[in-house]
Amino acid sequence: MSIETLNLRKNVWWMCMMVWVFLFSSCTVEDDLTPSGDEYLSLIFTKTLSRADLSQEGAGSFSEGDCIGLYVACEGNISYRELTLTGGEWYPRLKRSEFGKGRLTLSAHYPVLPESSRISPESSSFSVASVQSGTGKDASDLLFAQTVLEEGNYQSALMFNHVLHRLKIQLQNDVEDVEVFVRSKVDGKVNLLTGETSLCTDEYQWITPQKNTDGSLEAVIYPQEAAPYREGDGLLKIIS
């Protein structure tokens, strides 16, 4: 083999090596240049103290298809999203970059309220049902959770708590033939960004509570002063 042929083969070998190194280096650089800052938020909605599947002890869990309303506030801007429990996960997934680079305040409520109630999230109209047997009690309940994500943080857990009060009535002796009514104000406002409530009127209504399998009765009512119930028609009306 001539010296010229040997040198040519060496040159070809080195050229191949250089091309391979260039391609390998190019892929590495391209991976490093992948855009950052679009990571998805990892949010855990605590399934205790929830309205859905609520037990007498206050524990429960969300059910497939449940939908949560979520407000995300960042530097004065407020965005609204709805997340649905699908296959054990909440969708759609949310990218942090959708809401801004600073601190995020996440305020969630369940169940999702009608669009007309979300026109002013700081003062959303909400009424409890006057008939809370059947689906009336669940429709009257409202849960709220809030958390803060500092800049650069993507993970947090939100624990839901009841915005309204749950009144439980336990009658003694044989009272199957009696009717029980709860006196309360039913119309109010809920701040979906803080979970605070306020009443809209001084008018009272008589609420038909839900009867549980153990014979007890339950009604969901707005938080309110107890003093007015110490006189007049009081809190309960029992008709035998």
C-alpha cells in the first residue's frame, strides 16, 4: 500500500470522526437550549373535608367528573380556570407561565358556580335552598381552598373547607311523625377570592332540612349572628 493511499484513508477517517463529533455536539447544544419556564403546576386538592361523598365525620372524597373553579391572581391580574377530575387527575393541566412570573395566589371553590355568579368574584351571589331534602342540601353547600405559590414554585396542596355552616339536629324519643323547619337567612354573597361571606337581606325563611338514615336532620345555612334567634320565632319550628 502506498504512502499516498494510507494518508488518504487517514484523512477520510478523521473527517468522519469530525462529522460525528459535530453532530453529537449539535444535539447536545439543542437539548440545552430547550425553552424553560413552561413547567406545569402540580396541584393536589385535598379530599378530606369535602362536600362530595361527605360522611358524618366530615371526611369524604371527590368523584370522577367533579369540576373545580380556580382563580389565579398574579400582580393584580386575575385568571379563571375550571379543572375536571378525569381518570384520577385534574385537567386541563396548567402552565405557570400562563399567569405571570411573580407570586401566584390560587383560590378554588367547589362546586363550580353558574357564569352569572362569577361576574364579580369578590361579590358572587349565592343562595341556600329552602328545601334541602333530596339534592337541595348538596346544592346549598360550598367549599373553598386557597394557597400561595412564591415565584419559581410549582407545587402546592389545597385543602377545602366549608364556607357555610352545617346545622345538625338530633331529636330524642319517637318523633317520626313531626315536621322540623330551620329559620335562617338564605341569600348572600361569597368572595370567591377569599372565602368570606356576607348576607344580602334581613329576611328570614323556613328551611326544610335533610333527614339522614340515622334519624338526624341537617341543614346548610349562612354564618350569622345568633342573637336574633333568642327571641321571636327562634331557630326551629317543630310541628307534630
